[in-house]
Amino acid sequence: MAETAAAISNLGYVVLGVRDLGAWADFAHKLMGFHVTSRDDGNALVLRMDEHMQRIVLEKSGADDIQEAGWEFESEDELDRYAAQLRERGVNVTQGDRDYCVRRRVERLYHCEDPNGYRHAFYFGPEIAQMTNPFRSSVMRGAGFETGTLGIGHILTTANNYEESVDFYRSVMGLRVSDYIREERAPGIVVDATFMHAKTGRHHSLATAVIPGPKRLNHLMVQVKEMDDVGLAYDRCVAAGVPMFLHLGHHPNDRMFSFYVQTPSGFAIEYGHGGVVIDDETWKVVSYSKMSDWGHKRTPPVPA
């Protein structure tokens, strides 16, 4: 019997290169509800969302953009088979050394480059916090972030070449298409986005589109378990005067209730509740004509 292809489980972490660690510490802790710690070298902050020792890493950099997306595998064997599959597809895959794995707090790791200029890391064995060091948020009222087997959320990255990017994520990395949105923003101007999911079924762990602007990362989405925490976070951001990309609204494809707030690095965090989990046995791929079915009123971004 032929061996089944190894598949990515979920988006397990992201690494962001950021200019102002102090501004990020306040934003992440006081407004978003993350647990913030400093890395030993003093050049990075670690944001915790759950029992994992790190989910979002903020490394000191003038880029103010995504540097790495970390994709989790359920077993060491699957990770090795996946790396072999990538090599068979012509991808230049490098195994991370011990120092790299320690910095990412995983047991083993491979990585390759994205056609749009950032890194994808594929790993097994994330480090879990001791029971004496549980995740705590000083501002969230509910049961915390929706992570677990679904991973941290999703990223939407811009495509230099849309067809090449979709082919890389789908045919090379093996992500599965969830659906499409093609919205006409103005006569003759259409935003075309493809949404893709991993094995555990979060509606999308990665989406891509051609979006004007200097950044690779359009937004990072994190999901909370209770709707009230979306409203409370929105109120905190408004009270703090933090610019909004999109105000409260609802997406038709993943059915997420959310808002988009501008981070200190200029890209957005989507803060949401209620996203769909896909069952590939019954899911039907469709195309939508609107990014939002209500709300999500736009506010022009403020230069970072």
C-alpha cells in the first residue's frame, strides 16, 4: 500500500521582525491580552496565548514585517516524510541546527524560503510550559484564545505573483483550498484572494492576495473563545486611540466576527470569534463576491 502524504497540522507560531519592542509590549499585553515575556538575549519578546512557551516571537528588526511562519506536525515521522516530499518537489529544504531549534523552542525543524520573501519552518515537538507557569491574561474575561490543534490563527500575506504563490502553497506545501473571495472594490479593480487550510481544519491558516503596499504581511488573525472578549478588546483599542483598519464586522466565508487593529509595525491584527472548522469529507469549495457580509467599515491606515 502506498504511503499517504505527510500533511501540515496547523500554523503553530509566527516570527515578526519589529522596530519598537516597547510599543509592542504595551499593545500586546494591555490591549490584545497576550502574556508577554522577554527572551534571554534581550532582542526579542515572546507572546504566549496558551500552554505553549511561545506562539508569536517579536524579534528586533527594522523590517516591521513577517519573518517566519512555523508549521506544526503531529509526529517526527510525518515531519521527516514531509521534508522528503518537499525535496522531491524541487524545494531547497534545510534542517535547523540545535541552536535554531532551541530559539524556536521545538525539538526538530526544517525550513525553506517563500516566493514572497519570508521563511516557512516545519517542526515537531513544541515546548510546553510547566504547570507552575500557566498562561494568564490580565485583560481577557473569557476562557482565552482558540488554539490547540487549530494552531494560533491565520496569516494573510501579499503575493508578488499571485498564481505562483497559490501554486506554491497548494501544490508544494500541500495546503488545501477552502474557498475564494473575488471582490470588485471599484470599477475594474478586483481583489482576488485564496484561502487555504491545514489538516486540523481551521477555515484558513494562510490566505494570499495581491494587495498594494510595502509589507508582506497584511494581517495576523487570532481567535478568542468568547465573543465578549472581541467587544472588550475593541473597546480597549478605541479608548487607547489605536487606529483601526476595519471596525467590527463579519466574514461570509469563515464566519468570523472580528475587527482589525493596526499594530505598532503597521500591519493589522484581526481579533475574532466564531471561525469555521472544516471537515474535508463534507466541505464544498465556493467563491464569494464580498470580503464582509456586514460591518468591517474601513479606516485609512496610519503610517507606522
